[in-house]
Amino acid sequence: MATLTDHRTSVSLEFRFADSGEVTGIYTSGRWGKFPGGYRQVPWEGHFHHYQQRDGLFVPSEADVGWYLDDDWRTVWRGTITSYQIRPPC
């Protein structure tokens, strides 16, 4: 479990790892989303696949994220990661 805080906003995610150390998924039991009837918190999960070495780092080249609605995981985004940028600390 990791918690990140920026000013007064905090978010906590459970990280899941492969035996090789790669992050395979992230999960939270309550992420806010807009659904019919308004905003509510529901479980949310992301998966990361096909790691590649880029600039000395291993990064995923595919990912998908989704919500758990009615006990079913429903993908809301799936993509291929074609580039990334590391920003220097402020």
C-alpha cells in the first residue's frame, strides 16, 4: 500500500508485483467516479503488461484500467504506451 499526498488531497493504492519485481497492477477499494445518479466511490483497478527497457528503465507497454461494478470488472480504458517522459523534480 502506498499513499501519495499533495496539499490536502491524498490517494492510497495497493500495488501488486510479479516475482520479477514489475508492477502488474494497482487497486483501490474506493475511487470516485461519475455514474448514473451521481458521483460515488467504487473499487478500481489497473493492470500493466509487456514491460520493455527504455532509457535504462523497465516500463509497461500496455495497460488497462477499470471499475468493479456489480461485482464485475469493467474496462474503461485500454491502451498501448508508445512514449513516456520523466519530469525533473520541482
